[in-house]
Amino acid sequence: MEIFGIPLQAFLGQLMLGLVNGAFYALLSLGLAVIFGLLGVVNFAHGALYMLGAFAAWMMLDKLGINYWFALLLAPLTVGLLGIVIERLFLRRLYQLDPLYGMLLTFGLTLIAEGVFRELYGVSGQNYDVPELLSGATNLGFMVLPNYRAWVVLVSLAVCLGTWYLIERTRLGAYLRAGTENAKLVQAFGINVPLMVMLTYGAGAALAALAGVLAAPIIQVNPLMGSNLIIVVFAVVVIGGMGSILGSILTGLGLGVIEGLTRVFYPEASNIVVFVIMVIVLMIRPAGLFGKEA
């Protein structure tokens, strides 16, 4: 059976690859949207935090013998703590300034992190094996589905939807949103707004690190893996709407699928299709598909 002259199995394989990429886009853009939407910081260090999550998982296995399942928890916690340190020492001093200062600071931190890891490990990349429980593939009849890629999609969707629910549908999320709108009023009710802000940045960093751990068995762990992805993720956030959590999730998944299908029908355009869509969206709706007009 063929679809537009392409074998069904090849078509579905590219569709699955696009969905996996979309899961990474959604998870990374979610962290960016949380940090920008609640803190107003354009976090250019997000790609570096993604890379640090992958390296943390690899080093835990290589140096300490900690397997994938524990790294899936410990690596995001470690990078999340690093994010808290970054917010506490650097970003907290910039909240009253133009957002450009925060972007430049996080960009500088990215260059430092990439430079240090490139000096230590080079750029050739480190292998991280797929955990034995998720190795192999499942024959669905119409295609063979790699178990690990299916796991990545399921985990990403669960984390994305859980984060959206926490921020948009719970009392804690209401406190977070209120604290960023009017910090003095919320503090008058006895809520520690600076602590919430610090933990929010740490949570955004942990989301980036989680994406890095999930990516480690699929791509080689290397210092440039974040910089190769972060520009696309920023485009996803802009298309979905800066600060829109639901927009980041839906746009990330959708653009991943569109990118995968573009590889089937017009491979030469697969590297630019996201940016073409971004230009079109900005021309029609500058706030993004799910963003709020100023």
C-alpha cells in the first residue's frame, strides 16, 4: 500500500520520527514557556541545560554505575538545583531591567558550559545505550515501532500535560501566576514570592534536563547537542505564543509531525519548514497561535 506514491511503512516511519522530534520540541519549549511566561526571562541557556541533563545521565552511568531509570530522576534534580543557583546568583539581579539583559546573561552561560564540556570531552559525542527493558521494537502490523521512541513520546506527553494542569488548574499554579503579575500584593498574603520564582526557574531547568536524559539513548551525547536544537525550539515557542504553555505543547508536537512529513515529500525543505511557518504566523498573528495580544 502506498500514500502519494510512498510505501506506507516508510510514511509511518517518518511520521513516528516526526512525533518523537515533536515530543522533544514540546518538552523543551514547555520549559522555555514556563520560565518566560512566569518570570519574563528569555532563557537562552535552555539548550545548555538540555545538554547538561544528557551529560549528567551519561556520567552517572560511566562514573558511578547509576542506570537509566535512576538517572531519569537524579539528572533533572541535579540540573534543577543548578538552575536554582543560576537564578539565585545572577538572574534575580536582572528582573527589574530590560529582558535583553537576561537573554545576554543566559547566552553567556551557554557559551561557558559548551566551552567547558568541549574542552573536557571534545565534540565527537558519547554513546548511551538504550535501557534493556526498552530495547527492541514492536511489530504493529503496518509498521515496526521502536519501543524506546514510543516511551519518549508517552513520557513527554505525560510530563507536558501534568505541567500544564499544575500551572493552569491548581491553587499552586494560581499563586505562581499571581506572583508574577503583582508580587507585592501576593506577598501581602504571606506567600514567599522570591522562593516561588526560584523554584520555577529550577523546575524549568529540570524539564530541559529531562529532555536531555530522554534524548541521550537516541543521539550521541555531545556539548553542541543543545545549540543544534535550541533555535528550532525558540521558533516553536514564538509560533505557539511566548509564555503560552498549552501553545508550546501543541505547537511542538504539531511542528515535529510537519517536519517529519516534509522529509517524506520534500526533504530539502525539512530544515527550514519550521522557520517558514514562524514567518507566516508572525505576519498573520504576531502574538503567536495561542499567545495573548498586547
